[in-house]
Amino acid sequence: MGNRAVIMTPAGYGQESGIGIYLHWNGGYDSISAFLKYCELRGFRPPDEDCYGWARLCQIIGNYFGGDLSIGIDAFPRLPVDNGDNGTFIIEKWKIVGRKFNDLPEQHIYDLCEMVCAIDKAQPRKDRLGKKYIKIALKGESI
């Protein structure tokens, strides 16, 4: 058990060579939205543009979890897209544009700014955006 999710792009979903990220924990809508927003604020290229987007998203999520658990990357046929928890998030340009295999009520518990600040705090000190910048950048935004 966990709070599992898969993240994929529209072009990769359903394709033999489509790449995606598997999360065992923090796979709810609130967390996925915050990971994506953080990457957008950092100015990273999104995964639907090139492999660097996937690398940065994995790096940010891995830094947040720490250690060596909870995140994987694989090709579509080997990903648990119908995982019994949050299903699969389809993303484009750092936004959630679709969902697959999610019959549960959407998670809207955590504040976006608090989540993004927690993600920022888990990054190497030299790469952090800072709470003040995040609060200004997210003013008026919510999950």
C-alpha cells in the first residue's frame, strides 16, 4: 500500500517507449500539483519538451523524499498506471491536463504555497527559491 501515482505526458501514455515516473508516496493531487509548480517556478523545461524535464522533475521529487525510496522511472508497459490509489496524471507544460484510473475523490487538503515551500526546503541550499519568493510567485494561486 501507499499513496501511489504515475506521471506521464500525453505523447508517452499508451506508447511502448513512453516514459513515466512512479511515486509510491505523495501521489495525491496536492503533491503532484506542488511538484509541477515548483519545477515551473524554477524555470525548468517540461518533460513534454525533452529528457531534461524528466530529469529535473525526478531530481526535485527525489530531493524531497531523500534517501533511495519512493520514486522510479520506467517505460509505459512496466509502469503501474492502474495502481489502485491515484492512477496516472497526464502532464503538459508543468500542468495536469488529464487523469487515468482515478475513481477516488480528488485530494484538496494541503495548501499549495506550504507544499511548494516544503519542496523548496528539501532542495540543496544553493538551489532554493526561498519562502518570500514563493509566496510572491504564488499569490492568489491554489491547488
